[in-house]
Amino acid sequence: MPRAPRSVKQQMDAFSAELRERGFTWAEVAAEFKRRWRLNSRQGFREAHRLTQAKVCHLWNEYWPNEPLTTRKLGSWEAWPGPTGNEPPIAGLNRLARIYQCRTADLVDGEDHRDADEHNTPAVRSRGRALVAAGAAGSLGPEDIRGVLAALPTLPAGPVPFGSPRDEEYDALVQALAQWAATMKRRDVLALIRAAAAAAAASPLLARLNDDELDRLALIAAEPSRVDEATVDHIDAVLHHCMRQEDTLGPQSVLGTVLAQQHLVRSLIPAASTDEVRDRLLSLLANICRFTAWVLFNLNDFNGANHYYEQAKLAAHQADDDAMNSFVLANWSQLATWRGDPRQGVEYALGALAWGQRANSKLLVSYACDVGARAYSAVLRRSARSDRHKDHARCMTSLDQARHELGHAGEGDVGAKLLYFYGDGQYLSTRTKCLLDMDDAQTAVEMAGRSLARIDPAFVRNMAFSRLDLARGHLRLRSIDEACEQIGEAARLTCKNTSPRLARSVVEVRETLNPWARTRQVAALDEKLHTFQLIA
């Protein structure tokens, strides 16, 4: 007897799972849903995620409990521009984009007038498309690269002296790349990076390695079992520079590199020459997976980040690396709290605390208490009135312990290399967030000012988030001018660190100014945000 045809729901479930398994982005999955089932964009993205209207409203209300969404309102937005629908506001589309992990523009089915653009012809477009296609294949020729490089910012005249400090060269390169990237289209940037990476393998820059290092790399390429401590050090150094690059430029600049590193390290582990080298490779793999998750977190791919944190935890356990276990769980706590599950964030933070204590690292214990305080303060926002006093006490106790442990950490702390970014400035930033959750805006503003004075400007995203917290504090005090100024400064920093998580946060804090949208200050801020391409 033939099987009964599956329901539409079952077909959609299977189709979405299949496309995601094949590597499709949510935008691509939604496009297929729209085409196959004749849906509009808002319906397409919801169905692509296999969410009911009630589930979307539940997620919305977890993120923004003070501005709840009902299924009736969501249904009217999805029905628009039909006669039973209502036009969704930009603020609402921004929030749906966060839930659906897409661009706000992806949720609007507008008219297409590109044919009126005189440059939108096959002849004009063909040259740019050929460049992208060549880059995707990694086959840009020398003339293609020279043609684009001619327009790049020039470095100081003369060669960089051999033996200059590595960090100075790195900082100079980051500045040059940042200026260059600001003038390029994203597709062209990716094409050139792919081509440059392929060319770099045969670059004369390898001459800067000494003969022993070159011999080691050649032997490892031919026989992975020759991997030794020095080789692990080389890979670890690349990872550290990727982290610093992500701090400055944002997640897009490093994702390809860390994924390649992950593949390389996984291939070396089975052939490790000694148990010590194997354990170091496993710890390195854990850190690479942890950093991959952090990168995806800043790209707003929370499900992907969750997957890689799981992989990082597994590798850290296999390596018996207590310090790495603590670090992974602390980062995982941040993700859970940000996603709207602070109770899970508390659980991960407590795990990070236990492993940090086992590793005998005051820095890791301090950081675990830091992320735990963030989770407790988020729990506090959602607590019943009868529980608020207990949650307030837990948050303050965690903050006080973080400060105590940070102040007593010695120079040889085993967590120092992992937590190179963590210090007084970041701790004060966390304390600011908690004070805002506790409705102590005046103290939060004072704390945010101290935080900004102590955060290293190289940590661009941290600076921007501290400015957003300062803006939230000023807004609570009805200091609209100061709030607009800080949001504008945070928006400016998104041009340096292009983290989508940061950009979306800037827009969300701006939305809190909607009651003053017609004022001169907010209008001027909106002009800035438009200039920085954060709002339409």
C-alpha cells in the first residue's frame, strides 16, 4: 500500500533541515521557501526557521519584555500589504531580523527599480562579476591584483626594517587594511583576500623564517607525525593574531582563517609524536573552536556559536585542560545570557568558576564571576518581586568576588594569556551593565565613565558597548543630548569593528529614543547613523 503523502508541515521541516545540512544560509533557505510555497519575506523567514507565530512572539518577549508582541500584531505584519495587514515599523523589522538572523531589508518585499540604473547593464556588470568569480576560485592573476592594489592606501616609503617588533608591524598592517576595507565592496574584499592567501604561500616573506623553521614546516607538510612543540607555538601565534585582528576589525576578517586552522589542527592530532604534543594540540583545538564560536556570536549566528562551544568543551575535556574548560564555559555563559536564557548563563558561569578554581587561576575565577554577574542581573530583570532581593544579592556578591580575584591575580597566572583582554576596564563595564539592570542609572553613568578611561582603545567593540551602556544610563536620567552623543560615538566605532552584533545593538539603543524622535538632537543622530549605513 503506497505511503500517504506527507503533510505540508512535514515537507517544510524536512526541506529546511536538508538545506541547512547542505550549508545554506537562512536567507537562502527563506528564498527557497518563498519560491516553493509562494510566501512573502516575513512569512518565508519564519517558516524557514520552522517557527510558529506564537514561538516568534515568545522569543520577542524574552528579548524585549517591556514591548511585547502578540500573534495578532505579527499576523497583521505578515499579511501586509494585503487588505488585512498593517505596515510593520522599521523598529519591529529590526527586531524580527535579530530573531531570524538576517538583514532587516530581507524582510521587505519592495519594488525593484534597478533597471533604471544606467550602470545596471550586462556590459558594465560583467567585469565586476568576472573579478568575483576569479577570486572565488582563488585564481586572480597578477594583473587583476595589481589593478585593484593600485588604489590602496600606501604604506610609508621604503621597506620595513628587518627585525622590527612584530606587534608594530601588525598594528601598521591593521591600520592599512582598515583604510583599504572602508573603500572596497565586500565581495571584492573577499575575492582579494582569497587570492592573496593563495599567493602568500609562495611569498618571499617566508624567507624571514630561518632555515630550521623552513625545514620543520616542509617536513610537517610531508609527514604530519613530525609535528612538535615549536610547530604548535607557530599555530598558536597565528590564532593570537587573529584574535587581536577580530578585536580591531570585527569577525568577518578572521572567520576563514580560523576555520582553516581548525581543519589543520584536527588533521595533526592523530599523528602527534608524543602524548604531550597531542594534549597541546587538543587544547589548541579547543581554543580555536572557542574563538570560532565567539566569531559566530559576533556575526549573530547564535546556533552556530552554540555548536562550536560544544566542540570546544569536548576538546578541552580530552586535553584535561582545566583553564581552557573554564574559559570556554565563561564565553558560553555570555552567549546564553545574550540569547535570553540567563539561567543557563548562570549554570555555565558556575561551571567556569569551578574549573577556574581547579586551575588555580585567580584571573579565570574573576572572569567567571564577571560573566556570572551579568547572568544574575539578567535573571533579576525577569524575577518576581519576591525574588529580586535574592538575585540582587547574588549579582553584587559575584561582582565583588570578581573584583577581589582580579586585584590579587599575579603575573604568572595561568589564565593571563587566555584573558589578555580582561582587566579593570572590562570589569567596570560589566558593573555598569548590572547597575543599569538594577535601575541605579546615576551610579551606572559614573561607572561607565571610569570604564571608558581604562579600556584599551585597541578593543574597539568593548569601547563601543561601553558607550552604549553610558547612553542607556543618560537616557534613564533623561539626558537626551548626552545619550545621542554616546550612541553616535558607538556608531562611529562600527566603521572600525564591523561586528553585526554591535551594529544591531547600536540600532536597538537608538530605538529607545523613539519618544524624542522629532527633536533636533535625535534627528542629527539619525543622520549620523544613516551616514554609517546603520539605518535607512
